[in-house]
Amino acid sequence: MELRHLRYFCVVAEELNLTCAAERLHMSQPPLSRQIKQLEREVGADLFERGPRGLRLTATGQFFQQHALQILEKVDATLDATRRMARSKRMMFGIGFVPSVFYGQLPLLVRGLRQKDNVELTLAELTTVQQIQALKAGRIDLGFGRLRIDDPDVAQEILFDEPLMAALPAGHPLEGTTPTLEELAAYPLVLFPAKPRPSLADTILGMFRRHGLKVNVMQEANELQTALGLVASDIGITLVPEQVKRVQRDGIVYVYLADKSITSPVICSRRKGEVPSSIMQEANAILEVLVENRRSGRYP
Amino acid sequence: MELRHLRYFCVVAEELNLTCAAERLHMSQPPLSRQIKQLEREVGADLFERGPRGLRLTATGQFFQQHALQILEKVDATLDATRRMARSKRMMFGIGFVPSVFYGQLPLLVRGLRQKDNVELTLAELTTVQQIQALKAGRIDLGFGRLRIDDPDVAQEILFDEPLMAALPAGHPLEGTTPTLEELAAYPLVLFPAKPRPSLADTILGMFRRHGLKVNVMQEANELQTALGLVASDIGITLVPEQVKRVQRDGIVYVYLADKSITSPVICSRRKGEVPSSIMQEANAILEVLVENRRSGRYP
DNA sequence: GCCCAGCCATACCCTGGAGGTATCATGGAG
DNA sequence: CTCCATGATACCTCCAGGGTATGGCTGGGC
């Protein structure tokens, strides 16, 4: 599949008429018909129902259309942003983070770093694995994740171990308790992040597995807030790091787990063997203060 | 630009060696060299620096790589999901929503509808404009948005008007006040959602404009939580509907505006002239209860 | 009920571009 | 200084994207 297939498909989906769509695309109708058929073969599903007065999107086609539009939108946005960036002259300092560390200290670090002039700070939501890759490739300079990864080129430092809590729909039978993993395993689970893997999701699944427990993953979500929305919608329960409970939402209660050893580390990753730049030194100094504050309870 | 350009680029970016990348891609080195050059021409920027011992990503190239990977990931995910959906046989009922209405009643509606058997409920984050298009195309069946849009095929119902509030970094000079738009305009603004437009972002910009005020849009974000993260990072302030203040975050305070007429409607959109299905009737009944609860203060 | 127009699908054709080989230039390692 | 690895360019082949021609089907209009 190529982008032209998505471009052709989206125009056809809007027009619901191959002849008109071909005109819009400045091509003739037969090759467009063939390209759409080729796309359907590759997807392995009919995206359109054919009729004598044009086409109708199938339910699958409607679904595909949403995502195809998003892909094309992101392609355009990426081209635009890349062109803008090529014209920019500022010094880049990139920070990668998994979303579940963005509720704690990270905003304070960002706030501190932003006071530096002549620096273009970029924040990128990346899994820990992606952070390792991004560090090695030079795309980011600091990473904040949750997984321990052994890599000869990357140094990982555990900032602290953070307890995991269960996020439950309000009114849940376990509300007000300090449940065991076994008790939690009896209920459907909302797992996040869905992709890419491995991630905190795998840490959680592994934890259940090591206790010989099977879990029913009812739905997966990429965004923590979407996961919490699903919990609020009574689709299941989820496990979150402690700092997430700062973000109170209606319809959700948080409970501590019976097993206090169930924690998730907040890990800072840096490239090995690099002489720290002035920005890196600044970041390290701010981090030291933040970790000390947490240790001493001044910043829970 | 086609997906193959992104595929080639990503492999080259990983290998940093055209010869090795060509091997991985099962092609020879010269056409790969040309395809990368073609991509660079289309992007209008060098993505690699060439050297006698291989390539190095430029800063622009690093940026492009992040996004290219995301695009390819989304393409794969879309194909997978589309194939799964083609195999699914359940009845679809789609709800589209702008994120800023997902903090209030929507989770309760979803929770209510999920109790129906044989229904596949899909939630799609869409702008109000996209919801209109999606309703007409049959991709969703209900839409919850913020913008009034006149369309002969879609009926819009204002559920209620919701006050807008300002989200400020903690310690902000305006903390604890009820500021005017003029006072707010003096500070940098974080605008969301960035794309697609028009959206609540345009409503907010239009509001400032109508008061003859110029605002400095410091940064745009697509996600509300990302916008709040940016506010917490002291990048600027943002305006949010009242229900968002339920989601408390460290580093952020919410203040009511002096002008109480500054509101944002929560609008429900449906296809016109359709006999409501049993699911739609159920949804309508739940909505009626939710709106009545809000009116009577039982559910703020 | 018939006819015609609009629409999509298929057959056949052409050519531009993707990918091949051959080869050159450059620079770093030994 | 030499050799080798690497990327770029020149030239070539062939296939797939897009063209025209045409057929079949169906619904709307008369």
C-alpha cells in the first residue's frame, strides 16, 4: 500500500462516485477503479459496496476512512513541520518521556530548562525502548521511562521506585479496600499503553503472570487519559503509577495495593560516555533537586 | 512522497549506511541512494549528512525520523485494525466527541450504552466539523462537540452552555483573581487543539479578536492534557471548559473569568430525518437524564 | 414497459519511473 | 601510500500506473 492509495481512497470515499473522484484527482476512471480494487485486495476487505449509481462505504470502509484521513493529515503535518524545522537555527535539546511520568516532576524540569535562551526544547512522548533508540540516534538527549533496558550505549539511572495503584470505576466492589493482585485479576482490565511494546503494559501483564494469574484484557488504550475514561465508563480497571492519582476524575477512585513491593521505577536515561553539555548539566542539577525533594517529602 | 520513501528512509536512518540498508530492503544501493535524494528534494531539506564511512542524520532528519516511524506504525495499525473489523459481525454504534466533553457526562452515557448486548460501541475523537462529516457518512451515530454548524442533513441540539475558565501555571500573577479577557491577553497562550480546524481553538481566538485583543500563541497542542502539561511547564495559559477543572493537576490553577457570558456550548449532533434505532432511543433517554441532572445540580 | 444515461469493470496499450549493473570519486584505516 | 568501503552518477531494462475503448448493469424518466 502506498500513500497514493490512501489519497485515492479518501477522495473516492468523499465523492462516493469513481467518475467524479477521478476528475478531482485529474486521472481517468478505470485506473482509479483498479487502484481501489488493489487497495481492497491488500486490506483483505471490501471498503465499498458497488451500485449502479455510485458507491457506498461499508462499515469497514468507514472505519478505514477515519484512519486514512488521519494518516494523510499526519503526513502533511510532518512535511510542514520538517520544513519549518529545517529553517530553524536554534539548538535542540530533546526530552523523551512516557506519559505516566508527566504528572510528577517533569513539568518542573521543563519549566526550569525553558528559562535558557537559544534552546529549542522538544518534548516527545516515547516508550522507554524508543527513548533508548532515540538517545542513540541523537534525537533526544534525556529520556524518562519505566523499563530497565541494558544497552552498552545508554546509562540508566533509577530516580525512584513508585508504587502502583489500581484505578477503579466509582462504586466498584473493591473501592475502599487494599486489594491483592488475585482480587484485581477477577475483574476486566484496561491495559495501556496499547502500542508500541514493550511498555508499562508488559510490566503489568508480567506481574500478573508471575503470580500465576490470568487477566481479561477488555480493552487497550494508548493514552492514559483515554484509559481512565474507559475506567470511568465502567469498561474495566487499570493500574497506574501513584503520581497519576493527582489527576482526579469523576467516576474514578484509586486504591493502594496490598503488596507494597509492586512498584514501577522512574528511570532517567542518557547517552553513555558523553561530556555533558551546559544544558545537560543544568538538567542534571534540576533533577537532583527534584529527586531530593521527593525523598524528603517536600514534593510528593 | 510515498510510503516506500518513508520505509526506505527509516531503514537508512537506522543503519546509517546505504549499502547495509539496501541489503535489508532487498534492493541495490544506487536506487536507494536516489530514492533518499528524491525524498530530500520533496521535503526540501537534507535529512542526512554524507560521509565516506556512512551517513549521519541531521537534526531535521532526526525530527523527520520520529514522525516517519509514527506514520508507518499507524499505517500498520490501521491495516491490522481494519482487517479485524472486517471480520467482526457486531452492530456498530459510533460516538464522536471532542476531548473537552469527555470529562463530564459522556463516560456515564458510554457506561449506560455498554450494557446493551450485541453492540459494538466505538468512540472516536473528532472535531465538531469531522463529526458532521462522519454522521453524514454513517461513520458515527452521535456526536458531541462545541461548534454550531448549520447543515441540512444534521440536527444539532445544545445540551447546555458551559462557562470557560482560564488554566494558569501555579504562582501566576492572575492566580486567585477573576480576570478579564484583556488581562488574559497580556500573557502567552497555549492553544488547543492545534489541528484540524475549525475547533474550540478558533472559538477562543475569535473571542479575543471580537474584543479587539491580540494574543501571543506561544504553542499549540492537540491533546488537552498536553496543553495542561505545557501550562504546568509555564509555557503559557490556556482556556478550558469548566468541566475540565475536575481534572486537577499539580502546577495548575483554574480561575473563573470576569465575563460570565463567555461560554462554550456542549452540542449533540444527530443525522436528520432518521427513525431512531433502539440504541439511539436508549442513548437519548440516558442523555435526557444526564442533562436534567446537570440542570438540577445533581451532577455538576 | 422501454429506453437511455450514468456508472463501474475489464481488455488492451503506452511510457515513465523504479530498480538493476557498471563504474567513478572520495576519504579513512592500516 | 595503498586499499577498501561507501555514496553518487551513467546507462539500461522492464513493469506497473495511467491512458483509451468498450461492455454490462441498473435506475430514472417518459
